[in-house]
Amino acid sequence: MKQIAILGLGVVGRGTADLFAENAAGIAKRIGEDVRVKYALDIREMPDSPYASLIVHSIDVILGDPEVTVVAEVMGGLHPAYEYTKACLTAGKSVVSSNKELVATYGAELLALAAERGVYYLFEASTGGAIPVISPLVTDLAANEVTGIAGILNGTTNYILTRMFRAGATFEGALTEAQQKGYAERNPAADIEGIDACRKICILAAGATGILPDAARVHTEGITAIRQRDVQTAEANGYTVKLLGRLDIRPWGTFVLVAPFLVPVTSPLSGVEDVFNAVLVRCNYAGDIMFYGRGAGSHPTASAVAADILSVLRGDAKRQTWTVGGADYPTDFRLFRARHYLALTGIDRNAARVVWSDAEILEAAGDELTLLTPEISEQELTDDIARLTPLGAHVQAHLRVCD
């Protein structure tokens, strides 16, 4: 019999325990022997939990038990998850994690420690819930050069944008709906300001390139400034609006960013709605490959946690080696190039065309002019807007166009 432990008996931890209990027979068939959750570390007593008998309050119990070979860290947050993960790896126990903040911050260090100790640190569940994307990046697509990743990585923001697109809701109204349905926290800042997606694209970028970006250098925008008017204009012109995490590898630099984009309706990402996630990976030989599924929740995330556990127990887990990006990685965002959607007041189309002679005018209604610029860098856009400001121009909305 194989013995495992779970750190944290919250939503994901409970789902993981449920999965191993409910699917015990099938798991045993695939592994060749039974797999049992021996311990669940939690600060609470939880006498009414079906797993009350498994609960321990000290990590030392797990560290000191040689029968436990794999530990699932599903606590969330940096501390004490970081310290517990290091202790488990040092003790010769493999760790699987759903903790995106921990992986995005300390992933390179923990991968190195796992390799030094001859064990594994896996984290498929940290990005995309049940969607298998990290493992394919480092196995099935290993012979390819990944040239780009575009991901809808946060179910809360995707639900909000879907409601704005499909139901004509305002941002505030859609956020309230998301909170009422349990898709958004009472304090939704990590979701709507792009912080959650930033951590996930850092992990995906590292999986694709072997270099973990410093999240502080990743340009990160949320969806709080998106107006219902912008969503309607996008729809009228063949686009949807999506919050994307992007890895963009160009001859002039490697860019990692999170921002809302206009996505053409011809893109497979445009049809990803509600709380679903999707990751589009662009490779030089395999072409475009999309991974799609439920990106969060107890059962989807538990599925990915369990998959990593079984990979270790079967002996077919794969190691990654990451380095940490330096002061010049990712490339300065001011060099990132895209077409830009702008909603401007204070100028007419003639003034706009003085700066962007080949701009595509989308709408001129009332005192607002909306247009698409040609492909220009962020610095060029800043300079161009500075030229228009003395004429009375004000930017009411700004989005980028996903190529």
C-alpha cells in the first residue's frame, strides 16, 4: 500500500481526499496497489469531517513517517507552505502542489531542491485546474520551440466578461453576480486586477522556456477599467474581450504580460466562456495547440493534484530545471508591439489620422472616437498620445489586439 499526506483540508484538500476515497478501486488498478491518505495536516479539529481521524496538527508527524512518500501541498499562500514544502523535500518526500503563488515565487529553488534529494516537485494543479498543460509542455512538446502562449487563466474574470458580452451587464453588475454564485471572493482583487493570472503565466512561461520571470517585472492589468461600451464596440467589429496571460517570444525580446485583449472571433480563445479556462500554445513545429477545461474548483483541481501524485507513484514523473530571470528578463514592456484599441474624446478622426495615418476607425459617436492603431510598441503609443494631448485628447479606454 502507498501512503500519502495532504497539507491543508480546505476546498482542494477535501476534494483530493474525496477523490482518493471515491476512486480507490480504479486508482489501485492503475498503480498496482492501494493508495491511502494517511494524514491531513490542518490547524482545525473538524470533528464532523469524514477525515477527522486523519487530521494532525504538526508537520513533524508527516516528516517522521517513512511510509509517506508523497505529500500534496494544497494550503495556498507563501507561508508556511514554503517552509513545509522545503521540509518535505529535504526529508526525501515528493511534493505536488496547487499553490500558484508558491510556485511562481519559489519554483526554481524548490525544483532544484527536489532534484538534489532525488524526489519530485510537481504542480500541474497550480495553473488551469484540471487542464493538463504543464506536463505536455515539458514532455509532448519538448522537441518544439514554444514561440508564444496566450491563456484565459482566471475563471472569475472570464465569467464577468462573458456576462458583459452576453447579457449586457456592467462590470459592477457582473462582479456582483460572480460573488453571489461563489465564483468571486468577497475581496476579488487578486482576480479582477490580474494578480492570479500573472502568477499562472509566470509558471507557464517557465515551463516553456526554463526561465522563471520575476512577477514584479510582469506588466499586469486587470479588467476594472473595461466598460460595457467597449464590449459592445468589440462585438460589433468581430472581437470578444478576454483577460489574457501572454508569453510572446519575438526576435527583439521575450515578453510576459497580463492584460485585457480584443480577441478575434476566429480565434478558438474567443468562444471560451463563463468560468472555463483555455491555454493556446504556439510551437514552431506542432503549430497552435489549445488546452481547455475547468480552471478552478474542488474537483477539477483535485484531479490535477491526484494526477501528479499518481505520476510519482508510477515512477513516470518528469523533472524540470528552472533558472530565475535576471534584471533584464522579461524584456522591457515598452518594446512590446501590438495593435491598440483606443477610445478617445476631445479630437476628431482627422486629428487621429495625423498621428496614425492608417488607423482603422471603428466608431465616431457623440464626443467619443474609437479606433485601432497599426502595430506599434508601447513606447510609440505613449509618445503618440503625448502628441495628441495638447489638442485636447483624453483616453477613455485602451485595449490591445491579440494577433
